[in-house]
Amino acid sequence: MALLQGPVYEAYRSELLKRYKHLLRSLGKNLPKDKVKIVRDAFDMAARAHEGTVRKSGEPYIFHPLAVAEIAVTELGLGVTSVVCALLHDVVEDTDITLEDIEHRFGPNVASIIDGLTKISTVFETVDKDYSIQAENFKKMLLTLGEDLKVILIKLCDRLHNMRTLGSVSENTKLKIASETLFIYAPLAHRLGLNAIKTEMEDLSLKFTNPGLYREISDKLVETKNARQRYVKEFIDPLKSELEKSGLNIVEIKGRPKSIYSIVKKMEKQQIPFEEVYDAFAIRVIVDSPLFLEKADCWKVYSIVADMYRSHTNRLRDWLSHPKSNGYSALHTTVLGPKGRWVEVQIRSKRMDDIAERGLAAHWRYKAVSSKTVSTPQDVAFDNWLDAVKETLSNSDLSALDLVSEFRTSLLGEEIYIFTPKGDVKALPTGATALDFSFSIHTELGKRTLGAKVNNKLVSIQSTLKNGDIVEILTTSKSRVTRDWLDIAKTARAKSKIREALKAERTVKARQGKLVLERLFRKHQFQFTDSNIKKLMHHFKYQVQPEFFHSVAEGQIRLNRELLQKIVLKKAIDTAEIGEKLTNKKTTSTATKRKKSDQIIIGDDYEMPYSLSKCCHPVPGDPIFGFVTVGEGVKVHRTTCPNATRLMSQYGYRIIPAQWRGDGYQKAFDTAIAVRGIDDVGIVSRITDIISKDMEVNMKSINISSNEDGTFGGKIEVMIYDLLHLEQLIAKIKATHKYIEVMRED
């Protein structure tokens, strides 16, 4: 570095050279000399451009692009072009080097990818109230999906390295970046088939958004590691012996623990503790087979597994015949292993396993080396998904937030498979309706949809479909699209086509309305001018001409001679009067600042008005953040609030730090606890005695009921002083009975 001298500078140069040589070795021993020269040129340009700059951790900045390039090679299997782009991905944004310099040195392809990466990183200086900076950046990133997918892959490598080194930034920044990663980057990695990257991103996001829970599950996984390994060995050894007898070329049989994030999600979904997550690991069987024998060999392995262990009849997942749209292909089955524990077994070929871990990058590589041009089911699945992405992104009417929301819902979620009466299959996101299915077949069919038959039963267009349903669409002879359909449709394709139809219909109606108005003006001898139309629009409070004409055509605006005379011949409104009204309105709407808070410090300002969010009921001791609302001051949320990820990722610029004052609280706070367990005589009475007598806690409400299966459950709203007070209360209630569960409820 320019400012360093002596031993420190020599140490920096030595480490830099060491990392560069490691990158070259990762690219392969037999890398051609011309390729080595290109990588060296990119490294030299990046090293000179970033010389003298450091990251927040104090590490020289050049180590970051080197690390991103290393991830691209070792974890995604990308080649020289991607390495060059990874090394240079920040130079245009952060240094004096221009795109023209890069194009002159490395060609138009590299320059185009660097341009895409630079566009993603640009932050708008001004933000409209309906947009967020993050959403705009996501939108720009998604738009590159239609240009060069290397942009997305390198951006994901960049984000992964940022997550690995997130410890050096402020607490508020950690929350924003981690939430943003969980909201869009991890699902995007999943959709591109980058399972390893997706899993690590989710775990790291949890580590920074809920460090206590992350440490708890991590510690328990370490504690149970030996027992888990013994069980995996007990399961695998006899299976391995049988598979060896079959003559199949088995590459590997291994047990892999689920990620911390997926374990947490399972605990939350099923409302169970860690000890009851019995499938905290999966057994993976990988067989080496030629492409034309892959399916047959995977089914042979399944047959051997099913002969040895009783399989769960409802848990067979066949992604061999119908791969996921991200290219994932495998057989999943759940079997009853030793000691009566259910175990998930995943069966893949070597090629499938590589694609499952490295996703799109591996998919490209296998496609490139294949001597045949025959498309595999994975090719078709991924190409269909990419077409859907391009179709969604082509809708220029969507705001950045709407685009990101639709992208997540329709294109990043889990899938179900729906069949036509002829046996054709369509992949749709979970939660899709009969209307979505009709639009997935053909746009004209969708526009004329009247209802559907699902498994030979008549249903409405808003009926939610389930995996494996056979659906027949019922139609009319005319288009019957309405605005309500936008609420019924779940897929981006259906919504896009509905908007197009509505837009076309409104355009026709607007023309009709304009003709109606023109005839009315002629009839009553008024001039049909822009000035007179604007007077009418101002009177009826319309901003856009087509909307106004549309309302005229629909009969929502009715005009006669007297009304036209009153509006068109009326004098212009005094602009000074308007200004005075606006000023008065602004003055009256300004909230008075509250006095210095006795509970929470918001940012650096003690006087900002705030209120506690009702979606998560924070109490003293909870990690919190502030969210600047429109017109309601600052809303204080827990960092583990169900809405936290969405708020931080979509509205990061409105997140401000918040913390509890540390000098005690005289006020009690609302919160709720959920209780459930085995019903017993007097159990509710004992619980209420602990709350009101032992702990002297006020109850706002209690709703507990007995169930027919001998259990009870319900919710109790209480007033407590801080998190420790709540934890003590929960512990006391748990101690009343061996089989009782108590947890805080959002």
C-alpha cells in the first residue's frame, strides 16, 4: 500500500501474492498461458486501483475482490471470465477506471458484465416515498437476469463474502444487510440451484438477526454430534453392504446435518423444541451413472433402501421425472430407521449432486461438455423459469417494490405440479389458483376463464390448487377479465397478462369516453380544448386524462349543459389561496415533539415521537430497532419481529437504531404467552395463581380451552416489566406440570 513502508508493506505484498497464487491454482494446473495473462492483467489493474484503501475491518480492500474471485472458482466452478469480472467488480464504482478502459483491455463481454455489477451497486441519491433504495437495487439486479447470468452469480459471491465478514460493521448495518440477504439473495441463490451458498447465507443471516437462537442451536448440534454420527453409521453400514452387492457404482453415502436456519424454521412451523426435530440430518446416496442410466440407477437404489427400511407412503418425492425449475433433480424418500426414527434419504447421480450444490454454474458446464444437443428435463425446467423471469421483468408498469414482491412470490417460492386432463404437467408456485393454471396454459384461455374442475369437482377460479391436482379449465366465449383478478392470481405471468388486458380495455374505454365528451361539447356549443378538459379534470379531482375519459365512458361522471357552464366558464381559482391552505394544512399536521423519553432512546434524538409495535410487542431487554413510518412517528420493533426481515430489506433507509434506557422501568408492557399441554384437573387455576399471586402480574385477557384429544391450549395477555420478568414467568408456569409448553407469542 502506498502509505505503508518497511516490514508492514513487505508483509502486505507477501500476503497479496500468496492469495493471488492460490487463486491461480484454483483455476487449474493446466491453465493456458494466454488465460494466465488475462487474470494477471485484471489482478494488476485491481491491485493498483484499490491501493491505499481498506475495508471497515482494517483489511486491505484488494483482498475482497480476490476472495470473491476465489468463491466464484472454488464454490461455483466458474472460469476465467468470471474471475476477471470478480477482480474488477468494484473498480468502476470506487476508482477512476472507466468502462471504456476495461473494454479496451479485456473486451466488450467483460465490460458488459462489469457494467451490470456496477448498476446493481449504485445507490439513488433521492428516494420517492413509494420506493426504497434496496428495492431499486434489487430491480436493477433482476433486470440483469435477462442479459448475462454471470452478473447475478458474481453478485451472489460478492454478497456471500460480505456476509462472512459482516462482523466489522455497526449493529444497525448488520441487521439491514442480513435481512436483505435473507429476503432476496438467499431465495435467489436457491432458485439458481446454489444450495451451498443459499444455506450459508441463511445461517449467517440468522447469526446476525437472532444471535441468541443461532448460538443455542449451534451449541446443541455440537453436543449431539457424536450421537448423530453413531446413528448415521448404524443406518449406513447395512445399506452400504447391500448397495455394494447390487453392482451399482456408488460414489458416496453420507449423513449431512440440516442447516441451523432450516432447523429453526422447522421448530417454528411445528412448534416443537430442538430435541423433537428427529430429521435434523439427511442420508445422501450418490451413484455414478452415465446420463442415459441415471434414472434407472436411482430407482434401483430406492428399491434397495425400501426393501431394508419401511418407507413413509406420503413422503416420496420424484424430481427425476419432473425436476424443479432450478434444475434440481433427485429422489427423496423418508424411511423408518433404527430405534423407530424417521430418516430422509436423498438419491442422486454424481451429475445431479454437482448441480444441486453448484446449481446453474454446474448445469452450464455439463451442458457445454455434452456431445449431444438433446435437452435434459433440467434444461427445459430452467429455461421455462428464465422465460417467466423475463416476462415478469418486461412489465414496466410495476414499481420496484411491486416487482421485487412478485419476483419473490411467483419465482422464488416452492413449487407444486399440476396436471391437465391430457397428462401434461405445469409447475406453479405454492398457493397458486385455478386462474393461475389457466394463464399458464395460454393467455386467451386465461382471459375467458369461468371456473374449473379440480379432480372432477367444480371449483371457482380462486380455488387454491394442491400438488398433483388434475385441472380442467371451464371457459366462456368472451374475455371476462376484471380488476379483482389481480387479487386472485398469484403468479407473475397471470398478473402480467391480467394487467395487459385491463390496460388494453381501459385504453378502448378512454377513447370511447373522449368521443362521448367531444359530442357533448359540440351539442352544447362549447370548445373542446385542452384548457376546458383540464378545468373538468380539476373539478372532478383527476390527474390523468385517460383515467378521466375512462370514468366518463363508465358513466361515473355525468355532465349536462348547466354543469358544463358552471365548470368551464368559472374563473380560475386563486393560486395564492391554494398556497395559504397548503401552508395551514402543513402547520396543523406537524406533530409536536415529545419530551425526552423515559423508555427508549431513538437514534441520537431523544425527542423523536415513537410507539411500540403491536405486531411483536417489544419489552425492555429485547433487541430493538426503529422504523420511520409515514405520519405515525417511529414504530419500535423487535429485531426478531415477524415483519423485521421485510421492513429492513425493503425500507432499509427508514431503519434507525434504538435502544432501551438502562435505568429501570416503572411502566408495565403488553405481551402474550401461548400455553399448551396435557389437560389435568385444576391446571388453568394453577397457571392463573402463578401469574396473579406468585408473580403479581396483571392479566389483560385469558383464552384457554380443552381439546377432545385430552390436551389444552390458549393464549394469555399479561403486563410485564422487562424480558427477565417474562422469562421468570414462563419458567414458573413450565414448572407446574411435566407436560406443559409455554412460549412467548408474537
